Amino acid sequence: MSEPVSNCPLGTQKLRYPVVCHLSIVGDAGKDFAKSVQEVLADYRVVEPLSNGRTTPSGRHRSMRVSVEVESRERLESLDQTLRAVPGVRMIL
């Protein structure tokens, strides 16, 4: 599983907030996955709506894409943690 945002090395560059984050969320295929992710995103400023990405050949997993504007590092970490807590989420890129 991927590392949480707080452990992600950013080198010497500093992010300037607000920043738009383009995310791919990989999870179990099914209606509940998309609905649960959408519920989390309701608390954030979505600049590109949630859209379907690819589905694995077996149909077990799928990805969804979204772009969200966050105003601080804390808000970005909160988004990351909240999405990871969604049942069925396997990875956030």
C-alpha cells in the first residue's frame, strides 16, 4: 500500500497553497466505492469532478480520477486520510 501524504518526501521544494491535487483513487469495483468516495469529496472544493478511470480485466478493481483544490497541508493530509479510510480503497495516486 502507498505511503500517506505525511510520509511523502517533497525534497527541498515547498508547496504553495492553495494547490490543485489531481488524484487517482483505486478501489474495489462496485457502486458503494464511488458513492463513498463522492461523500468524502463533498467536504472539499472539487475542480474536476469524479470520473471513471480504468477497470482491471478481471473487473475486481477500478480507478476513479478527481481534481481537488486544498488550502493547506493539513487539509491535504485530511483528504488523504479520509479517502484511505473508505472501505474498498486500495491505493491513492
